[in-house]
Amino acid sequence: MKKGFITLSKREIERLRIIHRVMDGRMTQVKASELLGITDRQVRNIIAKVRERGDKAIAHGNRERVSHRRMSKSLEERIAGIIEEKYPDFGPTLASEKLLERNGINVGREKLRQVMIAHGLWKVRRRRKRDVHQWRERKAYYGEMVQMDGSHHDWLEGRGPKLVFLGYIDDATNHVFGRFYDYEGIYPAMDSFKSYISLYGLPRSLYLDKDSTYKTTRQPDTDELLRGKEAETQFERACGELPIEVIHANSPQAKGRIERTFGTLQDRLIKEMRLAGVRTKEEANLFLEWYLPIYNERFSKVAREEGDLHSPLAKHINLREIFCIKGKRTINNGYIVKWRGRIFLIENPSIAMRRQKVEVMEHFNGEIWIRFKGRYLQFKEIAEQKPAKVAKVKKPVVEPKKKKSKYIPPADHPWRRHTPSLHHNCFLERI
């Protein structure tokens, strides 16, 4: 490259053409200022620079000069070494946060990305085309709708058991809550939602997928038909008693807000727990109590409307009576209630209890409650009496009777000497 030679961009070439027209008298300075979006005084300054230094004066004066704020080579090497040693799979954003938090190095995300690319620690990713889905506006109020889902992932990266993160995100604010469990089922769903309600109150609605824990495919039973309701799961029943509206998503994209949150947590939360040395489910849940407030402070949004629509829990509501397995059973004439293969005998019964319906509650610690007309009954469990097995007596082996052979009379048998025609003639002679 020749000294003093500068390559101009298309925009700068177009600007130079306009300046030359002004210099040749083919365009006024006022018209040029309108086309260039600058004042006529700036046009005169540019003309003076072009006359003094030539066409290269149209470019910025700092073009191809080394910036005084450029990062030193030694600092770049140091940063690359730290990332390669401690944060090899971190993205530029999270890595820049950890460098400032743990190493005291303040570097911007974009500059760090360039350093990581230059040292082979980050690959430029092409954005793939995604299917277009109908956009849904966020809810206006905090607590108006909460999305809930479970994320099955190796959250501890092999340091402990595989866990499921049951997460909740407010649709209006992106406020996140969650806990770790061994599996996704009715107990984790009820236990996590009970913890959410204890902290924030009752949301207006809950947005769920159609997993068997939250949506059933069975036909409604007699009791549901009499009440005019569709078949519901135990979780739906519990939400209806609070009451909280349950909305089922028809696709994963419909609840994309919590799906994207899981993607972020699978990147950030996993690495944070790795740095903290978390190895068990209990340690992971304790870590969430510290981490989620920091996460929400950074990533949550301000709701479109002021106000919190979470309802406080009424004093007469006992969450333990709601978040359990419930069912209706009938007391038989022997004052016995059968429940899921177990038999319970009512103590101190009355004749009015016969053939009456009771409500059985099974809690997740194995405790059983039986309620009859608003009061809890005393009972005891009895073992199911199985019919005694009767030993089979082996019958003695009897030889089969031989079939009698067909009797064939001999040739001199009286039957063979009998002649009917002779007897007939004797009868005629007598007559």
C-alpha cells in the first residue's frame, strides 16, 4: 500500500462526488448539506480539507491509526490463558462477568469475543432459520399468568445424580423460581408449586404442557360426570380447589418463554454450580436460594402495568389438604374403606355411616386421612385376609377299564338254529 493511500467506502465516494459538484459550482452548499444531512458550515469545512489534502480528506482523520485504547498484547494473552484454564466452555458474556467478578479484569463482551475468536476459544455461530409462530403479547400484570415446566438435564455434569429442574417464570416480568427434583411427577409438581405459593401467593393462571402429570386422557368418572366436569389429574384438581385457572399449551413454542429460560440456565446455572462445587440435590436447592435473586435482578423486566395480581393465601386454606392424592370411597356394611389396595377399618362407627361416601387423602409422606362430612375419622389399617390355599389331593392312578369285546354267537347257538318260516307253518296247521 502506498503511503497516504486510503481506500474509500461507497458512502464516502458518494459524499466526495457531492463535494466536487459544489466545488465546480454545479450545486449549492445548502443543497449539499440537505443531501449529506449536515450543516452548510460543515460542507465548507470539508471543501477546505479536500482542497488542502486531496480526496483522502473525505475519510475520518483516525482511519488506519492505532487506537490509544487498544488492548495490549500481553493482556490479551493473559485473558486468553485464564479463559482456557478456568472458563473453556463459557460464552463471551458470561466469561466477561466472571473475569470481572473473580479476576478483576474489566473487558467488554464484544472485545472478549474477538479475543476468544483470535485464540480459537470461540467459534462464530450462524443463526439458523426458525419456524415462524404467532406472536403472543406478554401479560400486563405481575402474577397474571405463570408458565411452568420441567427441564430434564445433567445439571451436575456427572458430579451427582441427574436431576429435573421444575421451573416457574412470570409471563409479564420474566421472574424465575424453581427447585431440583429426582423426577418429574405429581409429588415434585405439587411440592414445587406449594413452595411458589408460600413465597409469592396464588397466581391468576398457570400455563402448562400436556404431560400426563398435568393432563389426562382418561374418560370422566361418575362423580365428574355428575358435576359436569371433564376428567382431570390430581394436579388440576388441586389448582381448581385454590382456585387457579389451568391453561394447557398445544406446542413447546407456545410456552417459549420458559423454554428459552431453560436454555439460559443450562448455560449459566450449570457453570455457576460447577464453580461452586455443587454435588447433590440438597446443595443445588440451597444454591438456587442464593442464585435466583441475582438472576432475577439482572434478567427480569418491568411489567407493562403496575400491580401484583398474586392473591394472598386465605387463613382457612390448608395447603396440606389440597396438595395430596385425593379420592372418594364408600364405607361398606362392615365399616371398611378400601383405598389403593389397602383396607382401613373405621373405629367408633355409627350405623348412619353405612354405604356413605368418604374422602380419602394420601400425603406424600405416606400418611392417610379419611374425612366424613367435614370431620376426620379414626381408623386402623388391617391386613387383607387371603383365602387359605387348599392342598390338592392326588388321586390314585386307576387303570382304564378294558372295553368289552363284541359277542359273536357260535354257529350251533340256538339263535342260529331258529327258523321263523317253520314256526309260521305250525301255526297255520293248528288253525
